[in-house]
Amino acid sequence: MGRAAAAALIEAGYRVTVVDLDRDRTTSTARSLGSDALGVQCDVTDEAAIPRSVDLTVQEFGRLDVLVNTAGTIDPSPSHMTGTDGWSRLIDVHLGGTMRMCQAAFPHLTRSPFPSIVNISSITAQRGFPARASYNSAKAAIEALTRTLAVEWASVGIRVNAIAPGFILTPLAEEAYRTGLADRTERERLVPLGRMGRPDEVAQAIRWLATPDSSYVTGQVLAVDGGYLADGRTGPDPNVWQADHLRAYRPRVGGTS
């Protein structure tokens, strides 16, 4: 999703810095995006590395207009078996990394004519996905952080929003389905649109929130989930679309149905 977001922003006329823990992947990703992309290796849990990555961006491009926080990891385990180290590490990457990047970007964004921050949450912030206590908690906290920063930083013109992706067909997800760690068919059954999302669909939402096209939107969490969070059904209803079934529930108006 990070690469797709970078590509979408380049298409919108931005120059981007790709930041990743893996130096080789950072370099290859930036190279694949062309001359408008810079690759910078950075660990978002390293307080010293983050300002350096932001400074390199400003040195290369002269300014900073948009920050998109997509760094993350996952370490599933039953809640009663989640260790302190694993919990702390995941919270530090997702929530701590987002906060540190926002802090480092803040002084540069205040000088931008159209500053924007887009954080990445998840549908798990609003659902009790099992064996994901640390991940779910971090994503819920990112949504709270998004609202807080939006209110605090509105006075200097910085908009702060978040995206909550649903079931997105990333390479990691594809591997999970291929190896049987997750059931793609069952997940798709839970989505009203009936399919997995694509990284580029998330990227287009990020692009909209990042650009002046959404200039009066701040403090919001946009779900890109095919309708998953909106669906209140508890299971499939084979009769729900049959004409006789609908007719039985149609309200009577003027003595006719």
C-alpha cells in the first residue's frame, strides 16, 4: 500500500520519499518509481533516524507538503500469551512511529501552502479481531491521535486524516491465502462488494486526503473496506432479495402495497 500511495502521489504531481526499514527494498522501490522518488532507509522506532529522513527529504526537494504514515508490522498471538516485548514493539512501530514522524514533519509542514498528514488505521480498530490485541489497540490509538492532531494543528493549517483499509490483496495477504493461513473466500463473503480490495484503491483514497481536493476535511477516518464496517448482518439471508420477501415488508401507503 505504501508503494501504491507513492505512485498515486507522483501521478498527482508530487515528488516522494520512500521510507522503509529494509534498505535494499527502499532503494529498489524508489528506483522503480522513477526520478521523482527518493529512497531513505529508516527505522520508525529510532528517534534519531526519523528527523534525518525528514531532513533528507527537505534537502532533496526543498519542502515538505504531505506525510503518509504506512509503516507497520503484525505479530498475531492469543491475548493471554502476548508478551511484553512483542506488545511494546508493535505499539512502538505503529503508534510510536506515527507520532514521531508527525512530530518531525510538523515544522516543515507549517511552511507548506497545503499541508496534510494521512495515517493508516485499519478496520480492526473498530472490530474485535481475535489474536490481534496489540495490532487492534495500536490502530484504534492511531485514530485517536489523528483526531487530536487535527484539532491541535488546524490553527497552522495542517489537516490530519486517516484511512482504515479493509481486506486488501497485498503480497503478504496473497501469501497467507496461498499457504492456507487465511481463507480468502470466507473473507470475501463478509464484504458487501464481494471481493478483496486492491492497494491502488487504498492509494487513491490516500491521494484524495493528501491533496487540496479534500481541503475542508480533517480529523476523519475514511474506511476503504468494500462496505465491511457498514454491514450489520449476522449471516447470509437467502430470502432477502426475493420479490415475495420484499413485498411482505413494504409499507402500506393509501391502502395499497
